[in-house]
Amino acid sequence: MPRIREDGDLMLQVREVSHSYGKRNWLDRSGARPPVLANISLVIEKGECLGLLGTSGAGKSTLGKIILGLEKPTEGQVLFQGQDMYRASKSAMKGLRRDLQVVFQDCYSAVNPLMTAAQIIGEPLDNYERLSATDQRRVVGELLEQVGLKPEDASKYPHQFSGGQLQRVNIARAIALKPKLIVLDESISSLDMVHQTQILSLLAELRASYGLSYLFITHDIRAAMTICDRIAVMDQGLLVYNGSGNEGIVQSEHPAVRQLVSSILPEHPSDRIPFG
Ligand SMILES: Nc1ncnc2c1ncn2[C@@H]1O[C@H](COP(=O)(O)OP(=O)(O)OP(=O)(O)O)[C@@H](O)[C@H]1O
Ligand SMILES: [Mg+2]
């Protein structure tokens, strides 16, 4: 019997969200901008990894920003752990932000080049935990080890890390407060294949140990099929596919989904075995 999903199982609910970006400034006479998101509804369950794919400009990062509480949607609601993110009080919002973290694509621009790894990873701890200096050093050392770096790396500056290592520092910062949901916006795209594979298995391990949920925004359908429980596809601001299991996506008739899938199908139809 399929499991009946209760509302309490839901980490995130996006309800009929539409969005248009406002005018650039008061001199902008371009009129109302066309919607970049139209009537998007989706959920992420506790401990679930949802892959979000789609062509460039489809609206993935915009939806990510709305989910993170950074861009108020023109219409619709975002409920994180049952609370409406855009109606929450300031103190409730502070609590929600703690449970909601993000890792962006460009690991170098995500950090202050003048801060050490210890300061970068320690920033959320400074904001929320106020540990003693000794405890903070210990926690930062443990976080570095969790992401496959060494406690000695704490004193290094961003330019002293490789891209893959610095992205691990960013992941350590994102998990420092043991959040409930991490938005990963193209977080592994700029890494080489070896580092991509390593970070994917790190994300899977962290999910297993903390019961984390992920919104995994990517262009890489293979990576999404590797770590995601469910895949959603956007096209020109619309959600055109949302399903679990790899067979559904392979069989979808939507042109945007077919285009994504064709990038991984063997050329000859007889060699096309459903994934999963
Ligand atoms: N701050 C902004 N102001 C105005 N328009 C924006 C802004 N950010 C994004 N857009 C527009 O919204 C649309 C969706 O952009 P978005 O960045 O969400 O796409 P995306 O799916 O993440 O694309 P990519 O795969 O290239 O990262 C695009 O047409 C983009 O030009
Ligand atoms: Mg984007």
C-alpha cells in the first residue's frame, strides 16, 4: 500500500507561486515585466532530495531565492516547516533562516577572501550559538573533518584552497547549524568530475547522518538521478514535470524533459534501458 503523506511530513510547501521582477528603477519605462514563474506548486518532504532542472532562464534560481526568503513572490505562499515565510514575525524568521541554508555555484564569490576557513565556517555559529573560543575551534575542526578537510585547514584563506576544497568549506558553513533544508544552486557545476563525484557522495552522507532535505538545482540530469528522490523540471517559468523514480522522467512526452533525457540516452533505441 502506498504511504499516505501527512502535512507533518512536509519540510517545504510551495503553493501556487507566481513571480515577476519589478522595474529596475524609477526611470525604467518598460512597463510590467512578464512573469518568470507561473503558478508553481511543489513540496519537499522531510529528508527528501528534490532535483530541480530546466533550461537556462527557466526560473530555477528565482524559485530557489523565493524558497530561501530572499525574494518575495508576487503571488502564492511558501510554507517552511508549516510556517508562511513571508508572513512570519522577525523572530520566527530568524529561526526559519537558521534551518534553511544555501550553497551557490561560485565558491570563490560566496566567501570573503580576507576571512580564514575558521572565520567563514564560524560566521553562522557567531550569529546563532555564541560558543566559547575553545568550543568554537573544536566545532569548526569537526565540521572540517566531516567535509573531508583537516582541522589544520582552519587557518587557510580561500585562495589557498582548490575549488573543490573551497566548496567543501562552503558546505561545512551550510551544515554548521544543522539545518533542515539546504538549497544547492548549481553547487557542483564548476567542479571537475572527480570533485563532483566526491561532493555528491559527501551530500549523500550528510543527508544520511542528519536527515537533511535538499533542493538540488542543476543542469546535470545524471547527477540529479544519482542523488535525488524526485525530479522536477521547469520550462519558461512553468513546472512541466514532477515525479519520482527514473522511469517516469524517461517516459515523459514534454519536449523540455525529452531534451534533458536525450542528453543521456544511448543513440540506438535498442540500447535504451530505463534508468533506476
Ligand atoms: N534580479 C532580476 N531582475 C530581473 N530579472 C531577473 C532577475 N533575476 C533573474 N531574472 C530573469 O528571470 C528569468 C529566470 O531567471 P533565473 O535566474 O531564475 O533562471 P535559471 O533557471 O536559474 O537559469 P540558469 O540555469 O541560467 O541559472 C530570466 O529571464 C532572468 O533574466
Ligand atoms: Mg540559475
